[in-house]
Amino acid sequence: MRKLFKIFGLILFMVIQFNVKGQNPADSIIDPKLNIEEYLPPLDSLYVIGLRNNPLQRLEQAQANSFYWNMHYVKRLWTQGLGVFFNYTLSDIPLFAIPVSNPGGNVTQYNTQVAGFRAGIDIRLTAFDYLGYKGRVGQAREAWMVAKHKKDVEAFNYKKDIADYYTNMIGAQRIFTVRNEDLFVQQVACAVAEKEYKEGIIKIGEYARQKNVYAIAIAAQEDARRIYTNYYERLQVILGVKLYTLKR
């Protein structure tokens, strides 16, 4: 009975140590006990978040906007030959005349000078401006369409990348969780085998075999952690945000 209590106490101690070691305060999503699929927003929401935060996607959108506004600029180039004037002038054009006779019999006509404002429109278009206008507008429109389609293609490929990294990360975490549980079992079994070997219950060969199984479990768990962390970090990079900030 006392032996069972010792083994139970050893297992309890191992459980506590294993749980403390598995915690990562810097990034709780790495914790294999946390279901990352339930923690993160749905895949469609991650895609929208990525479009808003990923620098490359913002660059594609800005380039498309630039070509769009350039097209509207080209459409209005013809207004360079359009001028509007507005001024004030003093004219000597007679509005009406007042004849005045002098003592010599001569008649002098005094013209009134009219002061006023003038306004008008001046249009000057060269033949090149007129004949090449349609072509330049068409070229600007096609450039905008190319930029727009390029942005859509990049967004399509970006969505595929997010889906790939997300699904691979979910699968990698499940494997990592299984490997983590197996490592715990082998760790406990190795500790029990070590205790039994010291007490002479088992021979060195059985103890060595258990140590080898434990070493294989450690290697498998570390490899699963590496794969999971790789997809986890890649998803963070293409989204442009830390995953632990995206809790549902």
C-alpha cells in the first residue's frame, strides 16, 4: 500500500510540474491545452483582418487607388486649354454723346467714357489634345483595370495562403497535443521505472528500454512543437497582427 502511495505522489508531482512547464505567459496560444480553433475568429474574419493589416495588401490597394485617380486626372486634361477671365476696364466707346456749340459756331462732341467689368471664357485646344484625348483616357483606364485585377489576384492568393497556414496550424496543434500527452505518460512511466530499478524490482535492460521510449517521445514532441510553431508564426506574419490579440 505504501508503494502505491509513493507512486501516486510521484505521478501527482509530475502532473503539477508538467502543467507549469507547459504554460507560456508570453503567448498563451502556444499552450497545447488551449484549443486554438475555438480561440481564434473564423477563417473569413481572419481574411478580413489580414487585408486590413498586411502591408503588402495595403500596398496593392494603394497602387490600384493611384491608377484610379490618375484615370480621372487624364479625363480632365482637356481643361488645361480652358480659361476664365474677369476684369475691370475703362473704355472710350461712346455710350451716348452730348453736342456743345461754342461761340465760333463749331460743335464739339463730348463722349462719355464707360467703366465696367468684363468676364468671359477662353478655350484653346491643340489638334494633338483633341485627337489624342480618347487614347490617353483609354490608356489610363486600362492601367487602372490592370492594377485592379492585379490587386484581386494578390488578394485571392493571399486568401489561399491564410487558409493553408490556418488549417495546417490547426492540424499541427492537434498532433502537438497528442505528442504532449504521450510525453507525459512516458515521463511518468520512466520515473516509475527508475524508482523500480533502484529498488531492484526491474533489471537494467527494462529500465534502459523505458528510457529509450521516453527519449523518442521527447523528440516526437519537440518536432511536433516545431511544426506547430512554424505555422503559427507564419500565420501571424501574413495577418500582420499577434494571434493572441484576436480572441473571439
